[in-house]
Amino acid sequence: MPRDEGGWSYDEGMDGVEGGNGSGNNGGEKGGGKGNRVYLHAFYAASDPHYSGRVTTPTLWDRHARTVVNNESSEILRMLNTQFKAHGAGGPDLYPQALRGEIDRVNEAVYRHINNGVYRCGFAQGQAAYEEAFRGMFETWDMLEALLGRHRYLVGNDLTEADVRLFPTLVRFDPVYFSHFKCNLRRIADYPNLSNYLRDLYQLPQFGSTVNIEQYKRGYYGNSPRLNPSGIIPLGPELLLHHPHDRATRAYGD
Ligand SMILES: N[C@@H](CCC(=O)N[C@@H](CS)C(=O)NCC(=O)O)C(=O)O
């Protein structure tokens, strides 16, 4: 989903929501045709014409009720895990009862120091705030590297919600956050467990199919006049996400 001056948009219209025409305005065209753009704000307006809050992604949209259900990722994740089984959704339980305490513990550290930590580094207003975020972040990467020496995924040998919540930041780290947000003590590529784990996740179609590295680079480097006034988009680094990983075959233990 690209973002421009009109906010987040989809390449094609969905569900008859009145979309914009690519100009950033709500142009009143039906957003159904190929080549059209439907801006996310049109979904919020269709849901509530008086809505004046933030328009953010992800957004869960109910096609039948034509309403925004939720726009908080942690809550959407839980809804997707529990509410769609009756409608035929398969897949494992990503928040099993027995692991909830440990998943919550990992999620808390990952959110504070990694997911949000990269922004706290990148948009720090002063040296002290930057250093505090930077140190907390790399202590957390070290902690995750150790966890991944003990089991295949963050909380045991099966995928959980903790892996899903880490992945978007993990896959953007070397191409974007390392340089753009000055998170540059180490790359993910320098951590043996984290880099193999990243390849393991990336090579699962459910994760890999969501990734568009060139779009991430354009979105961050191309739209941050304060951090990158030239707007030049770096060509590297080489990521090798499709290279083999050792996670299925290696031994784990303390
Ligand atoms: N609480 C929300 C925050 C989501 C959020 O801030 N998303 C950003 C993109 S990562 C966004 O859409 N910002 C508004 C914009 O870029 O126009 C969540 O985690 O789901």
C-alpha cells in the first residue's frame, strides 16, 4: 500500500467506497477501476462522515457493514486469531493460553525497544533521548538473539504472535532503520540467529508475500525532508533474504 500527500492508498478501488483520483483529493470517482486510487481516508469517511481522528494503517474494514472495525494493530491481530475460525480461517493459534505470559513479556520489550524504538531513535529531538533509545534497542536485539539460540521462534518452536509483531521492523531494519534512523550499532545481518530467523520467516509465503523492500525505501528515504533532504534513495544493501537458513535443522539449547 503506497503513501503520498493524500495518505495511504490502494491501487484499485474496493467495495464501492468513493475514492480519490490519485490527486490526493477525494475526487468523487468510484474507486473501482484499475489505475484508480482509493485513499484510506475514504474508508474512514464512509464509516463515519464526522470522523476527525488519525487515519492509520493497518485498518480492519467490514465489507458488509461498510464500517471501520478497528485500527489498532495489536487488537486486529487478536481478532484475526480468534474471530474468523467460524468463517473458515485456518492456521495455528498464535496466542495459545499456555504461552500468553511469555508472549506478552516479549511483545512488551519488542514494542518499546524495537517497533517503537526505531522511531524513538530516528525522531529523537536530542542526543540523550537518541542514546537512551539506541541502547535499549540493541540490548533488546541481544536478548532476542539469545532467545533464538534456544528455540526456532521467539517463544518456543512454533510461530506465535510475538514473531508476527517483530517481523515488520525486523525486515525493514537493514534496508531502512540502520542508516535512515541511525540505528547503526549492528545490522541484523551481523547477528547469526536473527539473520537466519529473518530468512526463515521471509521464506514463509504468508510473511514474504507482504514484503516490498523498494517501496519501504521510497516511503522512508523519499518522504523525509528533515532526515533526508536530498530525497536520494539508497540502492543497497544486499539483503539475500532468499538464501538458505539453518533454523529447521540446527540444534537448540541453553
Ligand atoms: N496504534 C496504531 C498506530 C498505527 C500507525 O501509526 N501507523 C502509521 C504507519 S506505520 C500510520 O498509518 N501513520 C499515518 C500516516 O502515515 O499517514 C497501530 O499500531 O496499529
